[in-house]
Amino acid sequence: MSFFDEVDEPPHTPPKRRPSGSRGGPPHDPQTIRFRRIVAVVVIVILVVAVLLLVHGCQVSAQNSALRNYNNSVATVMQQSNQTGAQLFSELGSGASSTTLQSEIAQTAANAASQIKTAQRFSVPSAMKAAQQNVILALQMRHDGIQAIDNRVEPAMSGSGKAAALTAIAAQMARFYASDVVYSDYATTKIAAALHNAGIAVGPPDGVTIYGGQFVPSLQWLTPSFIAQKLRVTVPSSGGKIAPGLHGHALNSVSVGGTTLQTGSTNTIPASPPPSFTLNFTNTGANTETNVLLQVTVSGTSITGETTVPQTTAGQTLNTNVTLGSSPPAGSYQVTATVEPVRGEKSTSNNSLTFPVTFQ
């Protein structure tokens, strides 16, 4: 072949043009798009779950903190209340005159009233509402008992009414003892249950401490003779030896206008005319008792009502009316009905009943 012969060149193939709109990125095939969408959804779900868990954790932490704070608040006010009790019993045994003693006890009653107001201002978690009711009831019983004792100190230390006044003071000591039962057996158990339900440990070594303490230093204070000793007064002659066997009464129920009052819920009663309370009580002893005193008091007021039953016999159940001396102001109160202890009565825990009452 000659040098000048033409050589056939390979055919020229023009370059393929990219599809319109393509800039060299990875292909957007449907499978890839679906995968990316699934990944995005999973990420969003994980973020939402994480946020929800975080919010729930914050809510649980806040709720547990509120429960702990309430328990601490109760511990503080009940410790103050027991200190008020210690002050009261110190005053009763101080040997002061009746005038001085009345003034001191009146101030002690004011302190007890302040503690009720403090407890009423607590921030109460819903799980602690039942406990709060019992805390307030215990504090109210203590305040009312102190106030009633203040009214009985002067006749207990002078005059012909010593015996009845000493017995009445002993009945208020029984109210204090009942307040200890309300707090220790009801309030603290409900506080512990609420903490347990929230997963909060209670008790040593690492759990939350629930305050105990006791208002009444000794059950001796429930006897008129011991109170007389502390007040430095002579126990009046009671007309002979106490008959052998059991002595005492139990208050079964209290009603107004045929409706039995309830201790666990508010009772609504007309304030005017002065209401009459029917006390149903039983002679639970083995002896005939005479001059049995029945009393109804309205918390935070000086309004009371009293009736004396000339005689009860062993096992006898009676219905006796006690009318308040005047109409109480409209509002909510604690009304306490009491069968005053008789000579030789050793158990007085069932002599009183207290009811939340709204007078209209």
C-alpha cells in the first residue's frame, strides 16, 4: 500500500448527552427515595420518643419532689405542735396561779391555731389529700383541747366545781391522745402509702423519714387525780370508795334532726336556732353511774352546750339532747361531742367524736 493511500479512520461516535436536568448526582431511583424517607421517619420517631421520655422524667421528678416537700412540711408543723404540747404540760405543772396559767395557756392555744393555719397553706399533692385531712384534724383536736382546758383551769384550782373541772380537763387529755392516734395511725400511714406508690423508699437506711412524735407525754395525764397533783390542788372528796368493776361510757353516734353526723365528710347544719345534738351513748361498765356530763363544743369559738344525765345503769344505751348555748357564726368548724369520764373510768378513748360541720 502506498504511503499516499488514504487510511480509513474509525467512525466518530458523538458523546452521549446527559438527560436534561441532571448535574452528575446519584440516581434518584424510587428505592433510594423510599429508604431515605424511612430513615427520616425513624429519626423523627426516635426524637419524639426521647422528648416524651424526657418530659415524663421531668414530671415524675417534679411529682416526687412535691411528695417529699409535703412530707417535710408535715414533719415541721407536727414537730412544732408537739413542742406546743410540751409547753402546755410544762405550764400545767409549773405551780403558777390560775390567772397566770390561764394567760399562758391562752397563748399556747394561739400557737396551736397558728399551726393549723400553716398546715392549711401547704401545697398538697393529690396523692396526699387524705393524709392532709388527718393532719388538719389532729391539729384541730389539739387546739380545741388546749382552749377547753384554758376555760377549766380556774374552776379546777378553786371553788366548788373542782371535781367536774378536773374531770373535764382529763377528757381533753383524752382528746389529745386521740389526736396522736389520728396522726400516727392514719396521717403517717397515708403519707407512707403515697410515697411507696411513687416508688420512693421510706425508712432507714436510705429512705424518707416520716416524723412521729407524740403530743401526750404520759397516759397519767388522762386521770383527774394526776392532773390535780400537777395543778397542786386537793382532789375533792367524791363521796366514798369507787365501786369495784368496770366504769365508763362509750359515745356511739351523734345526730342532728334525725340525721347521723359523719366523721369522714362535711355535715351541713342550720345555725339558727341554736342546734340540738342527740348523743347516743352506752354505759359500758358494770356499775350504775350518776351525774354523767355530756358536752358539745364548736372549734374556734366559746360556744358550747352541756347536759347532765342523773343516772345510767350497766349496759344501758341512751339518747340525750345537748343544745348549744347560742347560734354559731356561719362557716366551717370542727364539732366535738363528749361523754365526760366518770370516777373509776380508765379507758376514755371512746368518749368523744369529732365532726367537720358547716353551719348555714
